[in-house]
Amino acid sequence: MSSADGVSPLDGASGAPSLQRILRRPAEPGMALAQIETPALLVDLPALDRNIARLAAYVQSQSPGVRLRPHAKTHKSPDVARRQIAAGAVGVCCQTVGEAEAMAAAGIADILLSNQIAGAGKAARLAAIAGQSRLSVCVDDPAQVALLSEAALAAGVTIHILVELDVGGARCGVQSAEAARALAELVQSTPGLGFGGLQAYHGRAQHMRKPQERKAAIERAILLAGEAAAKIRAAGIACDTVTGAGTGSFEFEAASALYTELQCGSYVFMDADYARNERDDTTAMPRFEQALTVLTTVISTPLPDRAVCDAGLKAMSLDSGPPSLQLHPGLDYAGVSDEHSTLTMHAPATLRVGQAIHLVPGHCDPTVAMHDWIIVHDGKRVLDVWPVTRGW
């Protein structure tokens, strides 16, 4: 038995508490922000839409012909993905099979799993997605090619394959242009698969603080990816896609005349860590706004200079540093525990129990993944409540 708000308080006739997860919505459209139950994940809709429009306009004006394929691991939201596609994106990237399933179920027609998989179960799930959306998957090992081929043939579908090249991220990817060529030839000759091109994403470059550092790293990535693409084409295989780039580096890939797709993700929300990147204001690079915040409530003021809020490690990620209090001058972030954040108050800040505080998370992607709902607002009232996809 389920109540109207999605809660199952009792388990059958025994009266024992149910183990079903409670998915109570923390807000409803029309509510004032002060009425939201905290901790809660908030998105400023006008700022979100401006971020989407700014990136689309930049690419169209600076690098016409380069496609946008935003990374859905940032927002885990078909609602956001649809807004990005309406602004010109060709589709989305996903990082997990579950994310891809959720996007396909929501009608997203072109999906890239910018990751490798292992296991027949995941391969079969990908083949099912390929029956409803155009699906591309990354590989860096012949075993992945065989696994995906078997699943594609069993389902009667074609899975498009990108060979991932390690261009400096020191994570996944083949280690040389020659290895990329050999794997592309294997894909080309394997039934059920179609060779699509190269995945060449440099994750480590995204948070290099100085623009010249990011530029140097991506110039190296462009050389490596260009060499691999040339090797593949010399073998008589079309290499129509070279995809990569992120929020910290996309201006360089977009101008490369090599990259055909940009996978920026965090630009849509931004976070405190990206705000630490230095800008080069002599370029046309758009300035993105901090659209994402974690709303928290002051639950204690035990000392004149101390306030304690109800958002801690279970409400936001601190892997990239603490949240920013840029919206609240006079406050310093002093510490965190599972369910609490401790703030130090300086004049003119005077907090009281029950007061709401906006925290800009240090890292948007894992913070979003901690929540079930995105509360969409205009700075005054709740406009909508979007579910966060639960895919694994």
C-alpha cells in the first residue's frame, strides 16, 4: 500500500516498518523557497537556461560544424538533457549503463557511453538500449569488442564503437596510435558492431588552474588524437568522430579542427571547484553561472560565532573541496560531518535557527547523485521538481 506522496509506511498487515525507500518530494511547484524541506538540491532555472544557451551560441559562432554532446553524468536528468538538445545538442554522454537506460527510456535518441564495460549482463543491457536509441560505446581492449559483438548479434542490433585513446588522463584508453589502429581494424571486422571514431577526453586538464596549463595539456592531446586518427584513416577506415573536451578545456578542442564533438558536462550547473579555474578574459569564452546549490537550514547557533546547518557529507560531495558560501558574505565554512555543516560567523553575518543558507557544492556531479530530486526555482518560488535518474 502506498500513500499519495510515494511513502509506504507499513509493510502488509503486520504493521512492521516497510523497507521500501521513501521518496517524498521535498517541495511542490508554487512553494516559496523558505518552505522547502532541507537539505535539498536546487537549480536556478533562468541561470541553467543561460548556461545552456551560452555554450550553444559559443560553439555555433566559434566552431560551426562541431557538435555538442553534453555529459549527462553531471545532471542525471532527462529534463535537463531535453533542454540541451532543444538548444542544439545532438545527444548526450552517459558514464554508466543505468544512466544510458534512463536516458533512452526518456526518449533521448542518441547516447554515447563514454566508458568501458565488463560482463555479459551489462552488454545485454546495452544491446537493449541500441534497439531504441542510437548507442555508441567506448572500448580499449579486444575482450570488450567480443563481448559487445555477442550481445549485439543476440539482440539483432548494431552497437557503434569508439576506440578510447589515453591522451593524458591516465585512466582508460589504449596507449598508442598503433594500438588505436589495431583495435579499430578489429571493430571494423567484427559483426554486430560499427566503428565510429575516437574517444579522446583529457579529464586531468579540466581543473588545471591556469589557462596556459590547460591549453598546453590539450595541445598535447590534440597531437596524440590526430596521430591516431591518421593511422586509422591510413588503414582505410573512416574516422568520422573525435570526441572529448570538458567544461575546463572545450575552447581548445573546439578550435582544433580535429575534434568533432564536445562532451562538456559541468557547465550546465557549475560548482565551487570550477570557479577556482582562472579565466583568460581576452578570449570569447562564455562565463557560466553557479546554477546549482544545496539548500540547508540552520538548526543550531550554540555560540555567537558558530552556526550548524543540516547538510553534511550525505548531502554534498567534498571530494573537490568544501562548498562555497559566496552567496553569504560574513560566513566561513568551518567543518563537516555526516549530517551537519559548521559555519563560522563574522560581522555582518548573524544567523538564527531556521534560517536557510545556499551552499555551492565543491563538485556538482557526485552531489547530484546523492539526491532524488532537483528543485527548480526562479530565486523566489519553486517552478518544478525533476527526478534524478537512479541508474547503476
